[in-house]
Amino acid sequence: MKNILILTTIAALTILGGCTKSNKSSASESDDILKLKTEKAQIVQEFEAARKELNAEIAQKDEKIKQLEEENALLTKQITGFEGIINQMIGKFQEIGEDAKAVKEENKQLKAELARLKASDSNNTEQSSQELDSNAQKRLDALKSLKKAE
């Protein structure tokens, strides 16, 4: 807004500088021209100061944009790294899940085998017990026969 006002004033002074009234004296005209030139110089100085100020603001904003772009690039790299890590973890979890299924199936088979062995052992124990009883009875009978024979 300040810049528009300065430019408008410069344009008005330029137009006024070219228009002088013929009924003024040359001394008056010289004073007016000097006054206009002084005002013009002041306006030009204000304009230059405003331009420098705006250029400084633009440079600061450009620097801020550069910093934000660098931060964005760094964050993008970090996110990409995290995504890779997460994908590796997902893969490991899937492997663990598959291993768990295999272990579960193996555990099921081992339990069935254990049950079969227990049943077989129970049968063998009963058979062995009957055989031991039978052998003990035979020995007892043999001892009784020996005693009678004596």
C-alpha cells in the first residue's frame, strides 16, 4: 500500500513538473521546481527504503522456506526409514505366526503320540503285571512241590 502511494506521488509530481503556468515569474518557477525536485528526491528515498525493507522480508521468507524444505526432506527420509522397519517387523510377525502354527501342529502330533504311548504302556504294564503274577505263582507252586517232595 505504501508503495502504491509512493508511485502515485511520483507520477503526480512528474506531471506537475511538466506543467507550469505562464503567469508565474521565473524565480517562482525555479522555487517550485526546486521544491518538486526535493519532494521527488525524498519520495525516491522513501521508495528505495521501502523496496530494501521488502527485499529483506522476502529474503527472510525465502530462508524460512528453505529451512522448511530441508526439514521436510529429513522427515520424509525418517518416515521412509520407519516404513521399512515397520514392513520388516510385519514380515517377522508373519514368520512368527507361521512358525507358531507349525509348532502348534507339531505339539498336537506329539500329544497324540504321547496318548498312544501311554495307552501302549498301560497295556504293557498290565501284561507285565500279569506275567509277573503268573511267574510268581509258578515259582510258588514249584516251591510247594519241592517242599512236598522233601
